[in-house]
Amino acid sequence: MDFRMDRRKMLLGALGTGAVAATGLRMPAYAQNAPIRMGWLSTLEGPFATGGQDAWRCTQMIMEENNNQAGGRRVEIVRESSNAQADVALARARKLVEQDNVDFMVGPLSGAEGIAVRDYSRTRPNQAFINGGSGAADTTLRNVSPNFFRFNMDGTQWMAGLGNYVRRTLNVQEVAIVAGDYAFPYAQVFGFSLEFCRAGGRATYLWSPLGTTDYSSIIARIPRTAGALVVIHGGSDGLAFMTQYAQAGGSLPLIGGSIMADQSMLSARGPHRRLMVGMVSAGPLADVVDDPRWVDFTNRYRARWGREGFNSPSIHGYNYYVAMQGVLLALNAVRGDLSGGQQGFMRALAASDYTTPMGARMRLDHNRQAISDTFLNRIEERGGQAVTVAFDRARDVNQTLGVPEAQFLALGAPSRDNTGCVAQS
Amino acid sequence: MSDSRPGGGHGGIWMTGGLAATVVLNGLTLAALYFIVASGFSLIFGLMRTVNMAHGSLYMLGAYVGYAVFEPLYDQDLWYAWHVGILAGIASAAAFGVLMQVSLLGWMQGQELRQALVTIGVSIIVADQLLAFFGGTSRQFFAPDSIFGSTTLPEIGRYPTFRLVQIGIAVGVGVALWLLLNKTRLGLMIRAGVDDRQMLAATGVNVPLVSLAVFALGAGLAGLGGIIGSTAQPLVQGVDVRFLLTSLVVVIVGGMGSIAGTAIGAILVGLAEQVGQAMFPTYSVILTFLIMSAVLALRPQGILGRPA
């Protein structure tokens, strides 16, 4: 097509521009109708790739339920992937914020990543950072960031009740704990040991770096005296460990961390599934719980994803869904208004109080950290599929497990050398 | 053995006899896998002086293609599912290796830096294509039940049978390579080519064809390693980099182009990883690189390598 600019067209164009400018002046809501740009970060690569994919499924579900809108504005998602390494998560978060110019972001998925993104959030005080599913304890306990919000409990909270159950009800004196050597398992080990050792239990700790593929020498070190094996691995590390433990003929009663007794493990095929039936675990969700909201949610999940998804939503998918609930409710509360350094939006986030699909109340504490319910689960075979079934529930678990904050902080940050295993004097 | 728990359950900070035996066996079985993968890498380098930085991609490609063939057969409970998977893995990796040699590396023979850069490029493309096609879900092969359970060994207790099979396969590969290189006409040509390519060509041997055969063989070994490795450990995105790095360390330690050297390198690296994991898991990776640094400092051509 031949397009020539002549005087008449230029005049029309100028008039048009003027008209738009004039309307813009009369309607200050113009900017409000531009779409909200949300950054989304999860692990679509690396050891937690399956969990990351499920996080995306559940994010899509809640966006579709809301017609991709919140507070009267369309929400656009810019999606990025990391691989459970803190430096990669940090680089991708920076890319979302600084190059893709997102208004705020949701993510990341894994423990050490969360601490890195939390630190980055401090340099961008006028933007909200909403955690995706990462569960290291210190993310919201030490060096907290005023604009970092976490709508999932940390690894320590998720273990509430498990240590006591293993020591007192199962009457196990000594356990071996195999765990990943990074921030999230530190938190889980801490939560378990705190109760288990206080109740007089003894524990041996066997750490291995995230991404280990050959666990044979770790398995060889499990003490003969251990009465149960606590497995705090997840993703492909968890799969590798459990497969190799099964191959080695392992037969100890199994206790699982929150991301071990999960559909991201149970939906994968292999010899580990047989071994995992009977495993007792703790976490923010169970595949089977007697609550109509959960039945409805899992039915919608299966209807939406069919064979592509898991048998039931994974913990990672669930975490992102719950985080997105908080985000969308806060956006509705401020009618999509992100002006003024997002202060209104952040106040709405901090004041969140809603019910998750598990029927658990979700609130944030003064560090913008979730207070909610944890469940004690047992893995059962139902209809030819292994599922986690809730048999007990702890309500309103806060980040210090009910211990006064100063006293809890005095226990020190969870690490491989600070396992929380302090016997009661 | 009265104690039926894995490894007999030997505790303590220091290693007791039984634990030490288990850890050594773990190291040897891991070394077997490393040998299978690195021998192909060493072979290709030995003849063509090509540092094939896409060797890990051949491992991953073979594993994923093998898996795509294996899974439907396994779903039907066919006993030969795993065996067919192995053949598919070897064939696909070998075919891709040949394709790479014909289309890219053949005409830049002798330009080592260029070849290294091109193969790095290929490895990035292959990794992304595999991610796009197969997704990030981890997968694993399940060997027939006869070799997938555990075997009771003296001193050690129950031990995964498949890890012992791994040693058998590695020994088989080593012997076959030795026979091929030392007892066949092709082996004669390969060894002559290592010493002097031009002279070999002058005697009427079709050197590009020999190169192609070697590339197919080396790539096929990577594919074999892919299936064996993904039976013992999960198959995930990123294993390409891990096995490329391991292959590099193994041949640097053992000596480029030497099959016996590769075996020694694989054993050292496998043992270092397992002993490190048992004694100081967080820092075990350092041990491997300490060995590499020591070899580079004292014997830069590798333990059995010939001076350049």
C-alpha cells in the first residue's frame, strides 16, 4: 500500500491527538484501565520442575476463574523460570522488575531462592513482592523486608505436630533424618527436631546438596539403631532418594517432609510408590480431607488439567494458588489502584484474611508471614492411587510455633549445624 | 547376613569396615557409569582431536529418545521394554553424532576452537529442544525385575543389583573397545589415525569414513550411558552439563584418548564422589576437583596420557 503523508492528513492527525489528549485530561481513570503487569517466577527447570509446572497450572486456574481481571483491571502475567538456585532466581526476578517493568511479582518456589528475592525486594521499596511457595524460615523471620509478603507457612510451621506424633504416638526413640542441604530443609528439620528432641527423641542427620543424584553412600550411613527414617527431600532429589532406598531394600517406617509426601512425588511412577504407602507427614494440604471446598477445588483441578496434571494438586500448585488468592483479593480491595508506591495495595495485602481451598483461615503476622493451618497426613492407597489422607490438624500455627518471638529467635537460625534438636532440660 | 537393612546400617563418624566396603562399591559402580559415558568422549577426542562439548547432550538425547520408546512398551508390561529402550537410545545418539559430524564438524576438521564453540552451540540447542518437547518432569527407566531388586553381599548386606550390573556393562564396554582397537582392522586404522592422519590418508584409507565410524561409536556409547544412568538415577534436564563436566574431568585425570586412562580416571572420580558424600557431603564436590588440580599440576597430560 502506498501511504503518503499530506497536509490534510497531518492536520487530521493533529486534531485526533488533541482530542485524545483532551479526553485524557477529562478522564484521569485512563491509566487505571491499562492492564496490571504481574511478574510470575517459579521453577520450570531443575529439581522442582514438576512442582513449578503445577504452580503454573494453579495460577492459570485462578486467573481463568477471575477472567484475568482484578480490581476492574486486566492482569497480564509475565512468566519467568528459575531452577531452584538462588542466583538464578535473583537474576530472573531482576529481569521481571527491571526489564519487563512488572508492577509487582509473585514467586519464587524454593527456599534459598526466597531469601535472595526477599533481599532484592528491599532495594525496590515501592513494589510488592509476593512469595510463591518458598518456605525457608528466615525469609520472613530475620532481616525481614517491608514489601515482601508470604501467604504460605514456612518449613518449620508445616512440620507442626509431626515430631510429637512420631515420638509420642508412634513411640519412636531414634530417627535418621535425610535432608537437602539448603534453607528449606533446614526449616523443616528444625520444626521436626524441636518437638521430637524435646519429647526425648534422638536424631542422626544426613545432609546432601540440592541436585544430588546418587544417594547410595547416604543410604549406607543410616544408623542400624534408627526406628524410623525422616525424608526431607522433594522433587527429583526426593524421587532419586526414594528409588535408590527402595532398590537398596530399605524397610524402615517412613516419615515425610511436606514436599516429599506430595503428589509431585506420588504421581511419578516407580518402586518408591509402594514404599511410601503408610508414610506419615505434615504440611499445609492433604489430597483427601473432609471439606467440601477442597473436594470442589480438586474436582475443578482434575476437570481443567486431566492427565496433564497430577492426580490431585501438588503442594507447589496449592501454594501459588493461595498466594494468588491474596494478590487478587488485595487488588480488588484497592480497585486495582497501584499508585502512591503501591502503599494501599501493600496495606491491603498485609490485612489479608481469607479462606484457602483447604478450608484453612489465612492471615499475615507483623512480618507479613502466613498464620494458617497444618495437617498431619498418612499416605494410603485409594482406588489404585497413593494419596495423602489428613488425620489431624493444627489450627492457626504461627511462625514461632506459639513460642514467644524473642525466645524463638534465641534458638538461632535453622541450619545444618542448628537443627533445633535441643533436649528439654 | 543377619542384618537386612541397606548397608547393614553402620553408624558413627568414621567409617567402619562394612560402611567402607559399601562406599567403595558405590564408588566403583558410579565409576562404571562414568566410564561408559567418558570412553566415548575420549575415543572421539583421541582420533579426531575434537573436544565434543555436546557429549552430554548425546547422553541426554539418547536417554530421552530411549525413554519415549521405553514408556509405551513398559505400560504394556512387555519384558523387553528396557532392552528396546537401550537400543533406541544408542541408535538415536549415534545417528545424531553422525549427523553432527557430517553437517558441522567434518568440514572444520583441525580447527579445534571452532569445533568446541560449535558443539557448545549444539548442546544449548539440544537442551532447549528437549526441554520444549519433554518438559521438565523427571523420568526414570525401570529395568526388568531380575536386575532391579537387591542382592545380598558379604560384609555389605543388601545391595542394589542394578549397580552391580552397571559394573558388568562397563567391563563389557571396556573389553569390547580394547578388542576393537587392538584386534580389528578398523581399530588398526583408528590407532594409525591417532598417530598421523595424513599418512593414514596417503595409504588409501578413507579417513572421513573412519572418523564417521568413530563418532557414531563414541556417540552411541554416550547414548548407552544415558539409558544406564537414567535407570540408576532420575533423568532430568541438566544432566547433559553434569555428564559433560564429569567426562571432561575423567579424561583430564586419566589422559585424553586412552581407554585404560579413562577407566582409571572414572574410578578415581567415582570413588572421590562417594567417599566425599559419606564423609563430608556438603564439600564432596571439592574432592573431585582437588584430584583434577593435582593431576594437572603434576602430570598435565593425564595419568596415562601421552605428552602432546
